[in-house]
Amino acid sequence: MAESQSSTHVTFADGGLVSSGAITRLERSPNGTLVVVDLTPFHPVDHTWPDQPGDTGELSAEGNVVRVTEAVMAAVSDEGEFAVGADIPVKRGVDGWTWLVGHPIDGDAPTWLAEGARVELSVDAPRRAGLSRGHTACHLASLALDIALADLWRKDPGADALGNPNFEARANQSSRIHEDGAVDEYRLGKSLRRAGFDTETFTAMLADREAAINAQLATWVASGAASRVVPEGPTIVDRRSWHCELPDGDAEILCGGTHVESLSEFVSISVSLDLTDPQLLVMTTKAVPAV
């Protein structure tokens, strides 16, 4: 891993929405300018598992303001190669690279945005809150899904954060979080059947399994359980995990995203299951926020 003092320090794990920092790099791109700051509250979209969108917001200094579109991951190699987002050729945290949060702005950087200048950073709070609810709801839905399908395994697929058979880890092929919800896709192919999952029974009882998931989610939301992100360090590449004190036990899942502080922030969380393609389960999660 790159030296921690060189990588961007972040505060979003603690719910941070504002901070100030010094600009360390400006990079021109075909779509505008990427501003790198040494300390930021912005959560960037991950380049290897882009489930949660990056934060949007503003950079400002002395009355000047520019909009930040979607914050992104960036990295620079020890040899000086600079890459952004999907163009980063290595996984996050690999040795020989310094890891950064990029703040994209449209067009050229104004003169007040210069290397070494201090800026104020502000994240769009309503959007962050919606994405945090969506991410927490996504994790809860996956745990409830694992419980609802636990009796369909003929072999041990490994355990999830609550000790149940881990359908999520075995079958999930994509996850997309949005404000107050998420869409997850699970591949129900030959490899899953070889792993011991009874796809035929699941297909025949889809409505019952959906009802079981929603009943479990209602119980968890009613508990008002505490939820938090625990970082192992201050930089963007330090490991972070989501913790939730559910009635069934404390769940802990490695996660780089943002989350609510309590399940009391929800009125409800519910899912719908779709098997229009018998080889692909689509789970759509919807959260209703508390006022």
C-alpha cells in the first residue's frame, strides 16, 4: 500500500459532510478538471466495485464556488502514471501507488484553484443521506435474503455476517445503490447448483421467500438498531467495515461506503424478487425514510 500520509485522508466514514484542505494536484481531462485535496469528506465511487455513486457538492474559497460532479477514485504510481476511475490498472491499495479522491469540475480550473491553495469542501447532504440509506438497506436485504434461503443449501457455502449460508457471496454479480434503494443481481446457473443450492425449489416458492425477507426486514427496522462505519485508518485505502447491532447478532461487513447511524432512520425496507430470466434473480430494495 502507498504511504498513508500521501494518500487522501477522508472523513465520510464518520458521517463528515464538510472540511477544509489543501489542493495537492490538478489534472486536466477531456471532461473538465480533476481537483485533488489532501483531506476530503467526499465519498468517491469505487473503480473496482462501483456499487455506491460518488458524492456531489462544492469547493469554495473566499466567496468563489465551483460544483463537484461525482467524486471518483484516482491513483498515481511511483513512476508517475496518473489514472482515474476505470482506467486505474490495479486494485485499490496495491503497493507502488498513491491513492486519491478526485473532485471533478466542469471546464478549466479557475485561477483561485491552484496547487497549495486551501479550499472548503461541502457534500450535498440530502443526496448523501439518501445514498447512505440505500446502502444500509442493501446490506440488510442481502442478510435477510441469506436467512430466507438458508434451508435450500445441500452443501455448506460459507457463512455470512450473521452466520447464515452465504447466498449473497456465492451468487451476487452486481449491486447498484441509489438514493433510498438498490438493485442486486444474482446468477442462478450451473455453478450455483453444483455448489449445492436448490434452484428449483427456490423458483417454485419465490413469493414465499420474498414474503419471508420482508418480514425479517420489518423486524429489523422496528428494532431501531445502531449502525455505523468503522475505519481502520484515515486514508481512502484503509479498510472500513459496516457494523449493525441487529437482534439476531452484531453484523460486520467489509464496506467502503456510507451508512445510516440507526435503523430508526427508516419507516420501512422492502424487497421485490424478479425471475423473469430463470438464470438471473433481480432483487430490488426500496427504503422509506423516516421524516
